Amino acid sequence: MYLLLFSILQRRVLWRNQWIKELHHNGFTVMVQHLLAIRISNRFNEN
């Protein structure tokens, strides 16, 4: 029972790591950082 749960968790972690690698590869994080930078600059401009 515990082994089954452990294998499921391990597979999920591996899948998540692969997903993160795919996002990095696609430049998704760059886009998010760009959007965050725009949001921060807009907030500074409002003040």
C-alpha cells in the first residue's frame, strides 16, 4: 500500500519536473517575468 502511494507520488513529482522543464524550454517563465515587470512598473507609475 505504501509502496503504491510512494510510486504515485514519485511519478507525479517526475511529471511536474518534466512540465517545468517544458515551460522553461518554451520561454514561459520569460513571459511571466515580463508581465510581472509591466505590472510592477504600472504600479509605480500610478503612485
